[in-house]
Amino acid sequence: MAVPGSILDGSIPPWKQVVLLSWPTIVELLLQTAVNYVDTAMVGSIGVDATAAVGVTMSTIWLINGFMNAVGVGYSVLVAHSIGEGNFDQAKKIIRQSVLATVVVGLLLTALVTLVVAPWLPVWMHADPVVIPMARSYLQIIGMAYLFNVSLIVCSSILRCAGDTKTPMKFNIMTNLINVVGNYFLIYPTTQMTLFGHSFTLHRAGWGVSGAAAATAASIVFSGVSLMAVLFLRPAAYRIGLKEGFRPDRKIIKRAIALGTPAAMERVTISLGQIAATAMITGLGTMALSANLLADTGEKLCYLPVYGFATAGTTLVAQSLGAGKRELAVRYGRWCNRLGIGVMLVTSTIMFLCAAPIIGFFTDDGPTILLAAKMLRIEAFAEPFLAVGVVLAGVLRGVRDTRWPFYISLAGMWVVRIPLSYVLIHVFGWGLEAIWGAMIIDWLVRAVLSYTRFCWQSRRWQQMGESGERVRS
């Protein structure tokens, strides 16, 4: 029998439970991607320099978001295990500790980014002098909302690992709508419009790239506050209150750090690799930098759905192991991987066939469209391998095995992708194709290593199930 408040239900086939849990996250990510498309198109309409300014900052923003996600991983996996055990008092205690972590990490990142990183990053990245002030302003404004961004990520992670994937979906949809409307009024200048035969002045800020950043920051503030309020106000077995104890608990903090540190290092490994790749791309010219950003944005349509299965894998495996249902955890892990590969095969085919129209949505610059579309067709061959790596990393986090996803990312990025990209560019004289071609080999290596680790863990869970021992990290 399932624990009250747990999502485990033996009467539901594992594949169906995976779909039920993952679809809200998939819808959320797809809608978020659609809004990002609109966002990128709005910035792109200003010009190639504006697109390049955003592109210079993206790798760093992903790196910083990785630290936020690490906090979410550290606490949400602990919450999932406690819920699986039926220990809701412990789950609530962990959630209260996550609130403290949100405040501390959010304030530290805000100060670091706005005062130290943003002023110098475009210079470090060797951006064009025209691009530097726009990139600097964009990152500083985004950084001002980082306290709320941490809240958004941590609260969403906790709710998903508690089995509630619909609430983060709903609030993130509203966040994206706020972002689009804000873009319209903050990016573009005041203009004269005619509607139903009547002319009027539409007052807008005309802030350009800074306007795009301000709209994003405002939407993040809304979502961060709203999702934190859910943990305090909504009736649930894991609801927390302001009058409950919020004193730091060393034991919980230590466990969260043990889980979150490898996740943070994984993101550092990937993001530093992306920064290194961006630096190599910057040397290829502004058009290559813009094409890389647009191709990366277009690729999200293909790969983001598998993150829904990764989230489902973390939650279902964590709760199953917390409840001592190890054979069920294995079945959930296998089905998450199978469904992720299946979805990726479909989306990668669409991406290959529709590469040019996808890029054409963001820009009308012909050479940029051709170059970015070529990158999408190259990367289509890597997507099934990417699915295996992403989904099984989520499954491994569910068993508190956060170190191996880090090791695998380290090998893929720094042993394979970056050295191979460098050789292809500087020895063989390739262009942007070097970066994207190296990704195929990178994700192939990650897929093999991830599947090998999952098989080892599966045998371990089953052996522990036979002996009656508890799974430990």
C-alpha cells in the first residue's frame, strides 16, 4: 500500500506513472522554450549585436543557474526520500532548511554577479566593443533577481520531488507570459499605432537588451515569491509555517551539501566548457556567435522534453528507495530511459527536417540562418545519446548518486568535447562545425558511461532488496 502523500501506487503500470508525473514538466519546458523563442526573436529584431550581447552572457548564466539547481537537488532528493519513508515531519524540517539556504545563496549570488562578474565578463570573453556595454547591462539586471531565481528553482524542485509537477508548471507559464508582455513594453521604443481607424501613441521604454533583462527579472521575482508562498500556505502534508523552527540543522545541511556539491561541480564542468567553447566561437566572428546562440535556442525544442523524464526518474526512484521498493525503482528507471529515447527520436527528426524554418523564426539574416540550421542538422544525430545521459543522470540522483553524473560530465566535456573542438578549429581549420560535431562524440561517451553506471546501480538495488539492507549514498 502506498504511503499517504506519496505518489507510489502499485496498481498503476510503471510506464504510466512515469508519463503522469513527467507530462506537466514537459509541457512547462516546451512552453518555456516557446517563450524563449519569442524572447530571442524580440532581441534579434534589434540587430545581430544585441543577439551577440545576450549570447556572450548565456554560458555564465547557465553556470550560475547550475549552483541554484545544486541547492534544489540537495534538498529536494532528501525530501523525496523522507516522503517515500512516510516521515513528513522530517520532510518539513528539510524544507525549512531549504528556505534558509535559498536566502543565503540568493544574496551571495546577487552580490557576486552584479558587483564582480557582470562588469568584467564581456571583456574576459573578448566581445566586440559595441557588444560589451549591452552584455554588461543585461547580466547586471538579471543578477538583481537572483534571490528570487534561487527560490523559483529550489521550490520547484521540492514540489516536483514531492510528486507535484503541476504547480511549478502553472506558475512558470504565468512567468513566461509576464516575460513576453514585459519584453514588448520594455525592449521597443514609443511608437504610433492605428487600431480600428484610430491613431494613438503607444508608450514603451525602448531599453533594448536592458529591457529584455528587466522583463526577465520581473517575471522571476513573481515566480520566486509565488512558489515560496505555496510551501507556506497550501494545505499539504509537507506544509511549513513561519512559527516553526528555522535554526540551521548541521546534519541536514551536511547531507544536502554532500548531494548538491557534485551536482554543482557537474554544472561548473559543463558551463566552464561552454564558456571555453563560446570563447573559441567568439574568435570566429559575431555571425558565428549569433548563429551558435540561435542554434542552441532552436535545439531546446528537441531536447528539453527529456528533462521531464529525468525529473520523473529522480522523484520515482527516490520515493521508491525511501519506501524500500527497490525492484520498482529499477522498473521506473528503465521506463524513464525508454520513453526519453523514444521522444527524442521523434523530436530530433523534426529538428533535422525543419532546421531552417526554426532558425528563420529568430532572424531574417540569410547567412546566419544557413549556418545555424547546419548546426541543428549536425546535432540531430547526437540527440538520442543526449537523452540517455540526461535521463539516467536524473535516475542516479534519485538514489543519491550525484557524484557519477559529475564524473561523466567531466569526461565528456573536458576529455572529449573541448580538446576535440580545439583540434578541429586550430589544426584542421574547421569553423562552427567543430563545436557541434564534437558534441556528438561527447554525448555518445556520456550515454555509454551513464548506462553502465545505471546497470551497476540496478544490480546493487536488487541485491540490497534481497538482503533487506537500506540503500545508502
